[in-house]
Amino acid sequence: MKILVTGSNGLLGQKLVALLSRQPGVALVATSRGPNKLAELYPEVRFVPLDVTDGAQVARVMEAEKPTHLIHTAALTNVDECELNQDACWDQNVTAVAHLVAACEQHQVRLVHLSTDFIFSGEAGPLAEEAAPGPVNFYGESKLAAEQLVQHSRGPWAIVRTVLVYGVAHDYGRTNLVLWVRDALLAGRPIKVVDDQLRTPTLAEDLAQGCWLVAHHNATGIYHISGAELCTPYQLALQVADYFQLDASLISRVDAATFSQPARRPLRTGFVVDKAVRELGYRPHSLAEGIALVAAQAEPAI
């Protein structure tokens, strides 16, 4: 197998590089638009610069590398930014996928495409793979359009949908809910956390494992890969406070309407992961295990 990963500097991309670089019989090519953030950590991993919105560049890299599998993690995932900058969102989340689908068709590369619970309306959850989509924001619309491009591909494809990914990445500007709550409570800072949105939070390592299982089994179709426990962000924040033995009274339970955000969020999503468990042998960590792993990997709190 030769696996090309897009977005290798991102949270999932970094976890995939860590996982796939250890797999026997797998040649790995990491690609990202910016400089390689993992050069010092994984000097043995081949890195190729790639801007997936550049169709000519996509074609050149795929022709030169000839992977057997492509795991596409690169995307614009900031939901409010997507709402405010819709052209940029469409370019990165849809146009780029059209380029990748065309290149994968040409070279008969197996495409594993990452998608999201935000393609759903949030009226019901947790959701199985067959649930009808109905996005409530532009990010969700872009990711649904990308899914439709993938599904019409003439080559072999799989779509991996996920939910509220958390984890620790190297040289990564964005934080995650677990560390944000820990750091706020350590500083004695009150925080407001929504309690009217239901999710199945996903440890980044679990998502990487799910992507690898799809590629390893040459699976096709749609798979829901997330945690197995349904909770609200507020309930997750309480678990973080409990794990670090911090003052949970600093956490205020609020509704999403408290925040004036450009993009609507679906209220109730979360995934049923039975198909991935049954067909791929997927085994997600519990929330308690995920929090412990993030705590072990993170920089010590100040």
C-alpha cells in the first residue's frame, strides 16, 4: 500500500502520520499546503507540498506519487469562517474534492474522504449512515456537496463522517474543548458551555484508526466514525473538571442562543458506530479514556 494523506499538518493529519508511519508494508506520503510541521518528529516520512485547490498541482502530485490510497483530511472546518467567507469555503471544501476525485479516477486510487455530522439538520440523533442529510449552515452544505462528488466518482471510494474531534497536535494553533475547560478552570475563570447540543465526541486517535481501518480493508461506502457516548459539551466539560479535580461550579450551563455566532449549529447529532464496529473492528476509546490521553499528551497547564 502507498497512502497519500492531504492536510498532514492538521489534527487528524498528524494522527494519521503517527499511525501510518508505524504500519508495516505501508509507504506514506504526507502532503499539506504549508511547511511540514512534522519534519522533526517524523524525518523518515516523505513530505510533498500540495495545495488541493490547485487542480494542476493535484494532477502533478498524483501522477508523480501514484498512491494506492488517498485519505483526504484537508478542509476549511471553522464553521463561522465558512459562513462569512463562502467562496473560500467552497474552494477548499468542494472544488478541491473535484480535483482529487478526477485524479483518483484517472489513476484508480482508492479515495477515503472525511466528512462531518454537520451535513445533518440536528433534529434527531444519534444517526446511522443512512440518515437523510439536511445541513443548516454553509459549512454543512459544502461538505454535503463534496460527499455527492465523491459518491459519483467512477473509482472506488469511502466516506468517513465524524463528530466534534478533540486531541492534541504539534505546533497547532487551535485548542480543543478538553484543554480549554482545563485551562479556564485552573485559572479560576468562569466559562459558559452549551447544554442543548448533543454530540458523540471523537478522540483524534480514534478517527485516525477508523480511517486506517477503512483503507486497510479496502472498504467502500459510508462509515460513521466517532466516539460511542452521546453527551452535551456541558456534560463533557463536567467530566473534564472531574478528571482534573477542578471547580465545576465555574462552568455555567447555557443554550446555544446565548452566543451570537454567524453560523447555526445542528442541535442533536452524534453517530451510531455499529457498522464500523461490525465491519471494520473499530473500537473507540471511552470519553474518560480520551480525556486521560489528552491530559497525558498536553503541555502541563501553567
